[in-house]
Amino acid sequence: MVKHHLFWPVAVLAALLLFNFIYSPDFFSIIVRNGNLYGSLIDILNFGSPLIIVALGMTLVIALGGIDLSVGSVVAIAGAISCLLISKGTDQSAWSLVLMAIGVSIAVAIVLGLWNGVLVSIFGMQPIIATLILMVAGRGVAQLIADGQIITVSSKTYNYLGAGSLAMLPFSIFIVAAMFILVSLLTRRTALGLYIESIGCKPTASRLAGIRSRTVMLAVYMFCGLCAGIAGLILSSNVSSADGNNAGLWYELDAILAVVIGGTSLNGGRFSVTGTLIGALIIQTLTTTIYMTGVPPEITLVVKAFVVLVVCLVQSESFRKAIVARWKTRHYPAEREVKQHV
Amino acid sequence: MGVTDKQQPVLQMSGIHKHFPGVKALTNVSFRLFPGEVHALMGENGAGKSTLIKVLTGVYSIDQGTVELEQKAIRIGSPMDAQQAGISTVYQEVNLCPNLSVAENIYIGREPRRFGRIVWNEMNRNAEQLLKRRMNLEIDVTLPLHHYSVAVQQLIAIARAISISAKVLILDEPTSSLDRGEVLQLFAVMSRLKSEGLAILFVTHFLDQVYEISDRITILRSGELIGEYRASELPRIDLVSKMIGKELHLLEELPKEAKSANEGKEPFLQATALGKKGSIEPVDMAIMKGEIVGLAGLLGSGRTELARLIFAADKADSGEVLIEGAKGGVHSPRQAIDNAIAFCSENRKLEGIIDDLTVRENIILALQASKGWFQTISKKRQIEIADEYIKALNINPPNPEHLIKNLSGGNQQKVLLARWLLTRPKLLILDEPTRGIDIGAKAEIQKLVLSLAREGMSVLFISSELEEVLRVSDRIVVLRDRHKVQEMQGEELSQSNVMKAIAGG
């Protein structure tokens, strides 16, 4: 069981939850208020949903041996566009207006992903540099769209996306579920997963085996853009406003972390979508825990960094081996050592 | 040489056990190495040679057993330990830094320093002297390593190894990419080092070379020790049968049936003036249906380059390729595959296997790639296919879910063959399909090639072993210095004719 690739992520998540339970026993309590479910667990799922979606897209990019630093900026741009379009409307809650705004911002997000994909696969740029361009420029673009302001909208229809509820649960959870199923189907029911793992592991060998790696790369970066766009919509709809400066700030780092904690190697190759889901939940739980335990705000990032370090060390096989070896040699009788060699 | 049994071995390994999950890599293996000898370690793929070497170099730790160096038990926990104990290794692929200078490569990590600064003059002078004195090599040590041929790089790697520590030198397949002259140069160096008292462990698949240079031979089979022999007392045929484990005259028995004439056969592929600047001058060539065409020539003569142009692994800058008479050409590997061409690269590690994937996934990869995203092969069907090929090609271990990186070289090669056979190619390009694999597997692959051609498949066969090219080919195209120099078939096909064409003049 320890050998299973999801063992450590699940163990870490369980440990975090257990800590929370000990710290505040009503952590697991879920109550019904106004016909909706409320509780810390629901909050984690709800607030974690944009991160999970971004991390899903990031998983595929990382499995390809790439990385996408621009997702945070794409989150901001998508939010800014949809809020701008809605704020210009006369009836902000009109379905047609909201759907149009959502459609346009998602299309833009996909085009931004395509841009990254073109730089990486056609011009052969290093992914970290190629996406750094959009990461930096994208923030500026988001602020330009919002004209340096925070755009607020008052649209009940749009607000439903990030703050509404369905069947007593936050609606965003259903979006996450849909995206998770979509990614799983795409990668395991079509050959896309095999192609991605193959290219991520050995690009040249994959090309010689006849895989159209360019097409796959373009598709994956576009998908990552799509994920970031959806996350941007959820975030901005949740607060009914778009802040080009701060929306989705540092999302790329949390997403990369979620992927890595979930067990997908930054070297590319094998990936685990379920692992990423758990990884993102670990990060969101950690964030919630830190706020809940009342860590002073000026050191929350330090605490988070420390916990992440521990999580990564626990998951590292060589680190575990080193610890175990230490432990064993402590109890290793010197006589045995001598006998073996004589 | 002066190896007598009274002498003490410099290295003695006894009762070595090493298990991997599901595999007993070494079972109670003993091995000794005397100073001043060249000792050949022989065995088929999966015999445990690599494991034994990795134990010696500290890559693997042993489950049981002892390793003694100069009568003292040692523990080799890491490659660093091995180096410090005096055991150096030069691998098949030279693993130095191609864009550092020769001198830097030799002294990297232990540069002569004064006040914390590297003394370049001293380093270059030392490197020059080292190469001249011990390798008989006079070259400019300030040039980057990639400036020199693989053979010279090999010698530089050896120089680095012995300058670090000089008790035991392990040479793992050092000759697999060297030509005859370079091999002789290497052997001269080996003889000299031997006479200076160094113990050399030599791993190779070339039987000729074993007898040319070795004093003793240790044979492993399936992770067990078969025996240690003096090279002079072990006839070649005994060596082979001990390695394979049964009396086998496989190679001699290959059907040397009358090679059919090509008259009346239609061409599958016709290339006119196909070439690429700096890699191969324009070549005209045709491959008939059901014909095996051998490409002969020295390393760097343009063999591989020509094959890569045909498959469009590299882009040609001149010429035209007709496939079954049709124009349109081939501009990418993808198109080549669509035209029923398959290409098994010589670089198995980089261009062949996908390490992290299973044997099953590696086998179906090319077929799945040609089917596209949505037309997937069901897992059940994948396993059926994998099992079928594992059985047909005798792939070991016979488990489709094994990661390919854990297989031996010969078995990886068979998986790659399976990958391509599954696409039902009409033209199969095999670039060094038997390099670095054992005799048994070699014979199997050669047989397979012959039977595929009999069923109508065209094959383009490239190998550094002339004997092998001659054995399988209906026709041989000889390349020299990036030019096609001659084509021969039928009666003309003989070792001496091809040799003459290769040598030229």
C-alpha cells in the first residue's frame, strides 16, 4: 500500500485534517443553513475550486515536461474581461449578456494558452521563459482592461457561478467535478494521456514513433489556458469584481506545488490527475488551517513554506531511505559488521 | 602474461547476491581480478554483467557477499567510494562534458589550484603529459572534447579514470562504436596499462576482441557464475555454448539460402539525389519489395544519415523519394509511418524506448500514434498484442506491465522491433539492431529479418558488423565519406569485395 503512488498525498491530507480535528473538534461539523450546507470542509472545496482547476491544466503541461507560469495572469485577464463586459450592459443579470461575457473571456483564455503553446512548440522556446512573458505582460494587460480600477458588477446571474449553490452544495464544486471528469476522460479514454507521457519522457523518441508532438503541445497549453480562464471566472464571480492587480496572484506557484505534491514529476512523463486533486486540496486545507489557527498574518507564508517543505521531504523516497538507514544503523551491533567481512 | 595463481588478486568478490523485485540478478557470484591482466566478463543479456559492474562501481548495494580490494574488505556505497577505493569505470557512452576542453574534462572537480584559483597552464600541461605518456596521444588539450572522435574521447575518458585512481579499470563495451583502427589503438593502450600492473575488467560482445586482448574470461549466465577460464584454454565454441547454456551453432546455421535475384521485382522506394549538406551527398537508391538492402560503411560514412533522411527523421535538402511509384514524398516521421515505413534508431536510449512507460505501452505506441487520439486500442486488446509479441520475440521478463527501463538492452531492442512490426510496415529500417546485444538475441533478430523479407517486407539493414550485413542482405550499398561508392549483389557479395569498396583506393 505504501508503494501506491497516492499513498503519501493521501496520508499528508489525512494528517492535516486530523490536526484540524484535534485543534478544533467542530472542524468536521457540517450544518444546514438556508437550505445550504455550511462547514469548514465545504469551504475548503469551495475556495479551493479555482486552484484545483488551474492545477488540473498544469498537470498536463508539467507531464509534457513543460511548465506554465502565466496561469495567474490568465486568471486575472479572464476575470477582468467578463466583468468589464457585464459592467457595460444595461441589464447586468441578463442571461445573454453573462453567457456572452463568459464565452468571450474563455475564448481569450484559450487564445492565450495557444500563444504559450506556439512559443514553446513552434518556436522552441524554453517553457519557463515562454510563459514568463505572459506572466509578466498578462498582469499589465489585465490592468489595462480594467483601466487600472477594480471593476465591480452586480449581476445575480454571474454571481451564481462562484457563489451560487446547487443541491445544497456550492456550484463551483460541480464545475470542479465536471473539469475533473473531463480531464480524466481526455487522458484515459483517449490516447492523449499516452501521448503526453511519452512526449514528456522522451520527445525525440516520441516524434520518431509518429506522435504529432506539436499538436499535442498546442492542445495541452490551450487546455491549460482554458482551465485558468474558468478559474478566473469563478474567482471574479465569487466576489463580483475583478482586480487586475491581485486576482490569481501567485496561483501558478500554488498550482505547480499541487501538481508536485500530487506525485507528478517536474521532469515530465507519468502523471496523476487524482494526485493533483489531492495535492490542491492539501494546499487549500493548509491555507485554511493557517488562517484558522490564528497564525499572525506577517508569518503565514513562512509557516506555509515550512509545512510544504516537510510535505515534500516526507514524499521524497531518498529522504525517507536516508532517515530509515540512520535509524537502522543506530541499532546495528558493531559485532555484526565485523563478522560479515571476516 | 605474468598471471600466476600464486599471485594475490587485487579484487575479490565472493558470494555476491543481488535481488531486484521479481528478479534474481546475481546469485552467489564470485569474481577475482589479478593485477596486470585483462579479464573479460562474458554473458548474454540479462546474465548479470551490468549488475556486477554496478555493484563494483557503487551504483547498487549488494544483499549479501563480500568485496575485497587488496585483501581488505570494503563497502562500496556510492560511485565516490568506488573511485576512492581505486576502481574506475569507463562506460559504453562516454559520459564527459562535450563542450568543456579535454584538459578540463580530465581534471574536472580536482583542478590544480593556487590561492583558490585554477592554474590553467599547469592543468593543460599535466593533461598533455598524461595523454602522451600513458595513452600515446598527442592532441591539443585546450580544444573542446566534441572536437575529437568517439575513439579519442574514449581514450580521454580512460586517461581521466586512471589518473584518478589506478588499481582496477572497468571498460564497459568500450569498442562498440569504434572502427578497426581505433580498436587497435585502444588495445595498445590497454596492453600498456596492463604491463604497468593495472587490472582491467573488459566487457564486450565481440568475441574476436575477447581473444585478442584478454588473459582470462569469466562467464555469467542468468545471474550465476559459470566459471573462470584462461582465454588460451577456452575454445571459442565452448565460450559461446557456455554463455548460451546449450550447444548452439545458431549463427552458422542461419539459412544461407539462395538469395533471390531482383529481376521482375517492383521497387517499394526509389530515392533520387537524396541528400543533406554536411551529412550525406546526394544518393540514388532503390529498395525492392521483399528485398533486404544492407548499408555498409565505416562509422560516419553516412549510413545512419541516409536512413534518417529516408524516414524523414532529418529533413533532406535535396532529392526526391517515390514510394511505390507515387510522388509526394515524406516530410516527417509521421508521414513516413503513414507510408508504411518503420525506423528502428541506432540510439535506443534516446530515440527508441520511452523509459517510464511499460513494455505494453512501448509496444503499442507507434500503432496508437497512427490511429490518432480518439481511436483507442482497448486495454484488453493492448495486453493481447503485448503478450503475442512477448511470446513471438521471446521478450524477457514476459510481463507486459514491466517498465521498459528495467529490461536488458537486447529485450528493449525486441520491444522496439515489436513496436514497429505491429504497424505492419512495408519497409523496415533497422539501424544497428543488434548492437550491444548477445549472440542468441542477435541470431534471433537476424532470423526474424530474413523471414520478414520472405513474407514480402523490404528491409534496410545497417550494421557495423560486416559479417552480419553480408549474412542477411540481398544487396549491399557501400558508403564511404558521405558518398555512395558502390552497389553489389549476387556473386559479388563477399567480405573482401565489400571491404575493398569500404576502404576505397
